[in-house]
Amino acid sequence: MKKILFTFSMIGMMISMNSCLDSGEQTYTGNSEFAYVTRDNNGLIYARTGSFNMITSPDLQSLIPENCYFISYSWSSSNGYTPSSDNFNLMNVSILGDPSETQIPSTSLIMGEAPEELTTPVTIYFPPAFHSSNFFGDFWAFSYRWKKKEGESATLKFYKADSSGNESGSSDEVLIDIRLVKTGTGTGTEKTQDDVIAVNLSQLRYSLGPLTGTTTKNVPIRFRYYEEGKTTPTTTNTSYFMTVYVN
């Protein structure tokens, strides 16, 4: 999983394209792309990838919908497309490797304050893999590094902070606290561990407005977490946006 540190910031650039000039055939290769797996109205399982392709294959039908994976695949124009029942043209791809082995751990946003005792430092790499709409089912994926001892495991938890705590002073901005939670009894020397997690922010979308409408707005989101060597949490300077309906 160490490769995630290099690929997450390149979301949308993980796919290489070749055009075979002699035959006129186009080919695409996706290398360990972040992907959200879902199904259409008839039960066909397909994936929405970080390069904004929509892909399907017999090898994807065993994956669990409404989860995220790293998927490698290839496509050529001779493979064509399969129309989905929800009116998308899905690329018929060949899956490289076994995507069931690269399912990304997931969690859900907690609509409440982070416990004060959760102050274990963590390195989080920004930007996350996300889309301002619900293209990825409102999953936002984060790559992170933490200090691990033998016998320990860890995960990230996400909490929606009280809006009055927003440092920008904007009533529209959402502040999300990220906290590293360790479990297990650690022994020996600390080593660095690289992991990834996808957090489902659909609950946040539900709280910000109706699910359908004619007018939208972009809600800024910033993240706050504890870094190594600091006693107070760090808030990201950059805002990331969720597009929601107003009416």
C-alpha cells in the first residue's frame, strides 16, 4: 500500500493513453486507480474511476457495491461499451490483477465533536481523492502515515466540528476533525506505516440541503488534525468543496 502516497496526488493522471495510428484504435491503461464501485438499476456492477471513466467487466461483478477499491485495467476501442440502465456508457475493460485484494477500508463521518483525548499525531497527505458531487458516492479517500509498534493497529476517524469553531469565521464553511485512533498493545521500536481510508461524507450532504433541485452552491470544507511535534491541531489552509443543492 505504500504506492498510495505517490498516486493519490496524481488522481486523474493515473491513466495512460495510446493511439494506434495505423489501425485507428485507441487504448487506455489505468494503473491502481482509485475507484468507487456501484451498480445500475438492473444490478450490473460497474466502477467510477479517478480518471473519470466508468468501467465494467465480468471480473467486477464479485466486488461489493458502495465500496472503494484500487483497480488496474486496460481498454481498447475494439472492446466497445455497455449501456447501463441509468444511461451511462460503460467501458468494457480487462481487469489487471485481483481488485478484491485492494478494497480500501472505509468509515463514515461522525456528526459530533471529536473527543478531547484523541491527540495522537498523524501525517495526512492532501489533497484527498474526491469529487465535489457524489460521483464517488461521497467517499473521500485519504492517504496517511503513522508511527506503529508491533501489535498495534490504527484507523482515522472523522468528526464534524461545531460550526462556531470554524477559524475562517464563515458560517458556510464546514470543519472536519480527523483523529488517529490506535488499538492493541504495542511492543518494540516504532516504525512508520502507510495506510489509506475512505470516509463517507453522504451524511454531511444530507445535512446541507435537499438531494435534488435546480440551484447549487459550493460548500467549503477544511480539515483539522494533530501533527507530530505540535500541541494544538493544524487546520488545512486549502478548502475543498462539496457541491450541494440549495432548492
